[in-house]
Amino acid sequence: MKRALLIGVLLSGVLALVPLTNDAYWLRLGTTMLMYGVLALSWNFIGGMAGYPSFAVAAFLGLGAYTGAVAQKFGLPMGWAWVAAGLSALLFATLLGAALLRLRGHYFAIASLVVAEVLRELVNSATELTGGGMGLNLPVPSMISVQAQASFFFYAMLALVLLTFVATVITTHSRLGFGLRCIQQNEAAADMLGVNTTAFKIAAFALSGVFVGIAGAIYASWVHYIEPPDVFDVLYSVKAIVMVLLGGAGSVFGPLLGAAAFLTLEELVWRKFLEVHTGVLGLLIVLLVMFLPRGVLSITQLWKRPKDHRA
């Protein structure tokens, strides 16, 4: 546990040097990668550890973005608006989990997928509060320069991904993590052994929502303008799942590796295949998942296997 936390802090220290390059492209790319890292780590709680295929990431992201935006619209300072976004996502995920986690398999997946669409329609209809389909503008924070502003949001997202990573490490080595792994292996058996599967699943679902909600609020402040099709895009849910599968589901560092790998593929493919980049990217991801079913971390495990000295 201590080793994982130390590695996480060291990686954060290295990433903290990115704004010193004074390169707007790398700063934007770094901020996006960190946000992807939050999405992947968050989905890992419910999908990787408990084995429940949630598609609610887009719902939490959109809810957090609009909660933070509306809070700032009514005069709440940006930092407190981010906190409000996290609390709203936490409460929403807890209540939603209590209702949806009675379902399993594809029934749960479909139900969680619909949530983002329902929230998007609600936001669209609340024109006076959210701007509806016209979107919502956020106040631009007063900074010394555009570079300083971009650096600020980079560090905010870096702090959030570090917080999410610490929560992942603590959960993995706690009773909650053990219970979630039992649920993934055999939920019925875990229930018979006295594991409170309902409470454990709701806790994992709540953890999968709170950090994404804060990320949504930071993203909204970063881009200064949001609209329902953007923040409630189901692709965010799909990307989170793919990133975890690429890195290694249920692991501590896998989601982060998957986020970095996915963003790299996304950037390279987008540059070379502008018109069909989504299709090419999807094909590459399918091939990677087929040949690396346990993610990128499975490569390192192959090197650790003892050699067979039998004749």
C-alpha cells in the first residue's frame, strides 16, 4: 500500500512539471489525460473491482458539470462550486445505486446507460436554470495570463486524480475492496458468507460518481462553456470502460496506464485518419482487448513469471 502511494506521489511530481514547458498543446493534452485518469479510476470501483458494467460515468460527469456551472451562476465561488458538484454526484450515485444495483449483468448496464439520457432531457427542459439546448457560459477566472489559467486547471485536475488514486489504493487494501472482489467472483457465495453485498455495491457506485462529478465541474470551468450533448455524451462512459480494460481491470495502476494509452491512440489516430478516426480507433482497441484481455499490466506479469526449468 505504501509503495503504491509513493509511486503515485512520484508520478504526480513528474506530471507537475508539464506546465513548465509553456506549451499550450502539451498542457491541454495533459489536462485531458488527467481527466481521463479520473474517469477510469472511478469506473474501476464498480466495474473493475465489483464487476458491474456501469455506463453511468457520462451521467455523473454531466451532473457535476451543470451543478458546478449553475452554482457559479448564482454567485458561489468556483472552488465551492466544485465541492457542491462532488456532493451532488455522491448523493445522486448513492440513491441511484440503491435502486439500480438490484439488477445484474446487461439489465444493470442498460439501466445505467439510460440515466445520462434522462438527465440530458431534464437539463434541456430547464431552460431558465441551465440554458437548455443553448448551453451555459461560465465566468472566466481572473488570472495573470492565459498560460497561468491553463496551468491552474491542469493542477486542479492533477490534484483530483491523485485524490482518486489514493482512494483507490485505500479501497483496494480495505475490507471494502475485499468484499468487492468477493462480489465479482461469486456474489451469491459472498452474500451467504455474510458480506453485505448491497451496501458494498452502493459504496463502490458512490465512489465511482463523486470524483467524476468533481471532474465534470473542473472541466466546465476549464472550457468556460457547456451544453448537454457535450457533457452527457455516452462516449465518456464507453471511454472509461475501454481505458480500464486496456490498463487492467481491478488493478491500482491499470486505469492510469489505460488512460495514457487510450489518449495516445486517440491523438495519433485522429491526426492520421481525420474522417474515420473513430472507426479506426475502435478497431485498434478491439484488437488490443482481444490480444491483451487483462490489459497492459499483463505484459509486466509475464516477465515476473518463474521460468519453467523442466526438460
